[in-house]
Amino acid sequence: MSARDDVLARVRAAQAVEPLPDGPTPRDYRRHDDRRLPELLDLLVERLTDYQATVHRGDDATTLVRSVLGGRSLPSLVVPDGVPDAWRDGIPGGIDLLADDPPLSAVELDGVGGVLTGCRVAIAETGTLVLDGGPGQGRRMLSLVPDYCLVMVTADQVVGSVPQAVAVLDPSRPLTWVSGPSATSDIELNRVEGVHGPRTLDVILLG
Amino acid sequence: MSTFLGLPAPPGAPPTAPPGVGHLRGDRPFPEAAADALADPQLRHNLGRATRTIRGKRNAVVAELPDWAELRAAGAAIKDDVLAHLDTYLLQLEEKVTSAGGVVHWARDAAEANAIVLELVLAAGATEVVKVKSMATQETGLNEALAAGGVSAWETDLAELIVQLGDDAPSHILVPAIHRNRAEIREIFLRAMGGVGRAADPGLTDDPAALAEAARLHLRQKFLDAEVAISGANFAIAETGTLGVVESEGNGRMCLTLPRVLITVMGLEKVVPTWQDLEVFLQLLPRSSTGERMNPYTSTWTGVHPGDGPQEFHLVLLDNGRTAVLADPQGRSALRCIRCSACLNVCPVYERAGGHAYGSVYPGPIGAVLSPQLTGVAENPSLPFASSLCGACYDVCPVAIDIPSMLVHLRERVVEDKRAHSRIPTSEQALMSAAKWTMLRPGRWAAALRAGRAGRVLGRRRDRIGALPPPLSAWTSTRDLPRPPEQTFRDWWVSSNGGHAEDGGT
């Protein structure tokens, strides 16, 4: 008998000892956050900041990108395909720009100063940004290997709760949920920002 | 219910995890191993401080959610549904992973899982692999099996790195190096990093940020060089074939994204039915585990994503005694466990004894119910007794596993198992027989209670009895016994006219 058939037979034998309770899953938890958008945006900023991301808010993407990147003195920046011109136009002139076309190797990315990326959805209650590799985001390793990450969020991407985010996400895409910069609590349970992922996370919230 | 209480497993019953491979059994009983831990003041200090901190964080973020009880009920119900239809969901998962470009392997036990992984690594032409923290591969002893096959496995989680470099064993599900303080970690890094890769800067301080930086530099080269990564999984979604890993440091993302080949080893019970179920577990898990609203990074992937991440993906589904757990109706809900470790952090026994005393990769209250079920109670007979049954573990469990009731059930199984394997009654059985004879007649019982007053000759100094001769020493070796009172309750009841005489008299 193959391992597969054997394991499945074991599962069925175990279930047959006594049937397990069977019925619909109670989903009485909050599915939807009813707070209005301005409140949710404030909450998102508060929660992102609480987990050591630096948030910059405003309406003019170009100006914001210019001022945020101007203060970070990066030698180079990778910009994925599909980033809007308004964001790209704000990148200060002294920064060396790289496109991921042809795809950069991990070693090449290791030498890059940072990344500018969009996201798919942002969750206010948990301070989470979800990237799905869609336009303006690119491959997963772009937002991972460089030590600096700037994520652009538009107000219409912000939802209140985790269930609302799960509902808009497409599981067939590779997803990365980001809540603050890379961190560890492995040394005496002290949270330390920055192990393997980007140690600095800037967020620009438009709107 | 008592299908296999005390009896050898009936023919056709699923086998437990075989001995000789992996890390589910200690080489000493719990009380013996715990005594060592209790004698180590540094360890007790580290553990007390760490568990106190994480309990506070967990309580604060759980209190933020008004619907925690409803989420917990949903989490438990989803996991029960998984167990009720485990065969169906596993087949659905296999189909979806396969159609998304992955390859699914089935392993009856630890040895089979290790052999599958080793073969895949060698087929990829690799002699080194990077690993993201995984309970399943610790359970199977994968690193040792790979080493025996000529493959070096590098742990990349900071705490696992500390454990691996210190030639040590993990002592906590979530924070495996919880028993080490910063000074000890600095010493381990300075001593051991150079032998296996980039050495630590000789001027390294014990500042946690500096220690994290040292790990970043040491592991970066390994991530960039790795051809093969090995991971566990926090969940696998049957409906879509999606796998998920929840982490903090980014080492998980490195492993899941950079290498060409990804091998994920997952216990059967980690499957969940639908994509929507993520909305429950991504709220329950981080808050229960690290005490955060959300952990820094969660990755999900479905098979192979062309041009993004590993271009070869293998999923190994591991039984290793899980179906034996499923076969015990009173023990099977231990398979709901999402490995958050909240029960460890609230357990008064864990807080003092630490994780090593449990002898298994699954320590604490959940380990005390899971390890003996995975191996069979005969091989971990002391673990169901490693608890005061205070119930704190049940209260914090995000999937409502009734650990205290399960411990009592497993104690019964241990006793039945001993009886089935021994013709000579144990001292406990002799005592219980004597108690049965005494309690059968009220006269015998009253006489026995009065006789108990003779015990007043003992323990006069402290008003406690510290040690009794064998076989009663089995009780007093770990507990004090109160000194018997001057008067039994029955005598007092009679002499005080059912309590009225005292009421009226004063």
C-alpha cells in the first residue's frame, strides 16, 4: 500500500472510532468595521506608527516621495514596473534607479539601497499592508532584500478589519502581509526592529 | 470511548509515532528533569521574566478585540470540521497544490518524511539548505537525518540559530531560546559563528540590536547562496491549495522567496477548509502567540508562481502519530492546536520547570497532552502528570482545547496501560484497593478517619508532614501533607449537634 493510501486509511479508521461533531461554523465575529474612512485612516496611521513604521500623510504624491526619500540618503532604489508617474517623478535626482527588467538576482538586490512599492490593501485595525505582486509592486524579493522599503497606500485601499482584507485578496497570487519593519523578540522578549527584512519601513498614505 | 484504554491498540488502529527517530520523547521522566531546571536560578529568572512579559502583551491585545470569544468559537469549530473531514480536505489540498505546479508527498512517520526530504535535496544537487523555524521538522529530527546524508541544514530563525550554535535544544514553541539571556547569547555567537560561516565581530556587545545585527550578517550570505529551503506551514488551504507561514524576522520570507527549490513539511492537521478561514486564524494566532495585533510578516503562496519565488515546490504531509491522536475521542481535540504557545506562557509548571523538562519538542500544557498521544502513553507516562490542573491553559487557548480534562483522561490511560502491562499491582493500585475496602462500609470509614489522628505524631514542628516511608513516600517526595486535625469532621458533627451546639453556645 502506498504511504498516501495508508495515511488516508488511518484517517478514516480514526474518524470511524466515534464520529466528530459536524455542522456549520459559527461566524458571529465582526466581519465589517463600520467606522467611517477618516477614522480608519487615523487608526491605520496610529497602528503603523505603533509598530515602528514612519507614516507620512498628504495628497501630493510627488512632493511626499521627494521629501521622504530626500531624507534617507539612499544610493540606489529599485522601482517595479507599473509605478505611477506621479510617484516616480518625486524620486530625487541623485538616486540611482533600477528596474527589475531583466529580473535582478538576489545578489544584485543585496547591493541596492531600497525599494519603492505600492500595495493591494491596508488593514487599519492591525496596521498591516498587503502586497500581492500586482502593478507597481513586482516580485516578492524586491520588498525583502534591500534594507529600506517605502510603501505607497491610497485611501481607497484601506479597510478596517482582517476579514475585509481577506475578502478582497486573491489567493492565487503570492501575498506578503507586512506589519511594521522586520522584528524579533527572541532575545529576552525585547522587540528589536530589523533582522533580515528591511530595517526601515516608510509609508506614504495618500488622502 | 474506552476502545483502547489500557489495551494494546486493536488491529487496524492507527499506529503512534515510532521510536528511534525525532524528538518526541525525553530520556528522563518529567519530575527528574524538572528538578535540574528548578535548581538553576538563572534559568528560572530568564523564564519568569520572559513569560511575565509575554502574558502582559497577550492580555492587552486580546482585550482590544470585543469579539474574541466569537473568534475563538469559530477557530475551534473550523478545526473540528477539519478533523471530521480530514480525508476529504487532504485530497482536495493535494489536487489544488498539484494543479498549481507543486508536488505532494505523503509520509507515514518521521523516518519516511526525513527520507523524502533528503532525497529531494540531493536530487536538487544541494549540500546545504536554509530552514525557517518549523515544529514538524524538529519533531522528525530532520536536521540530524540530513546531516547523516551529508547535507548541512542552517536554522535561520534567530532563536533557532542561538539553539543550533549553542548545540542546545529548543525550550519553547515560539521563543526556542527563552532559557538564554543576552549575555549567554553574545557568548554563543562569539564562540560558534566563525566555525560555520561569517564570524561575529569580536567587539560584539550584548545589546539585543547588536546581537540581531550579528545574526543578519551571518545569515545573509547563506540566504543568497541557498539553492534549497525547508519550511513548515501554519496553515494550508484545501479550497485553493495555498500555504501560509507566519513570522517576524523576514528569515521566513528569505527562505520562501530566494531559493530555487522549496520543501514544506506539514502535519496533516494543519489543513483548513477555505480561504475565508484565514480571517479567523490571522486574528487568533498573532495575538495569542507574540502578543501582537499582527506579526511583522505573513507569506502565502499557491504552488509555483512563474517568475516569482521558488520554481520547484514540494509539500510533505506528515502523519507520525496524528491519526492515533484522532482515534481517541477524548484526546483528539489536541489536534486543533495552532502552535501559538499561549498555554506555555500562563502555565505555573512551565514557568518554573522550563521546556527541556518535557523532553519533547512540544513542551508545556499542550505538549503534556500532545506528546504522550503521538508516542503512545507508555512512552511519555510522566507528562500527563506535569500539571496542577489549574485550567489557565484552557482559558487562553485560542481554539478552546480543554487541556485539563484531557490531562485527567490521559492519566487514566497511563494507569490502565500500567495495569495492562504488569501482573503485580503497583503501590498506587494497592492503596486504591485498600481505600475501596474501607469506603464500602461507613463503620470502617469512621474508624479509618479516627485512626488517621495517629498521624498527629508526625509533622509537629512545622504543622506539615514532609516525608513518609515507602510506599507513601511516592506522594510526599514532591508534596507536603497537612498534619491531621485533632478531631475528625464526623466527630465534630456529632459532638456539636450538627454545628448547632457551637452556634448556640457562642
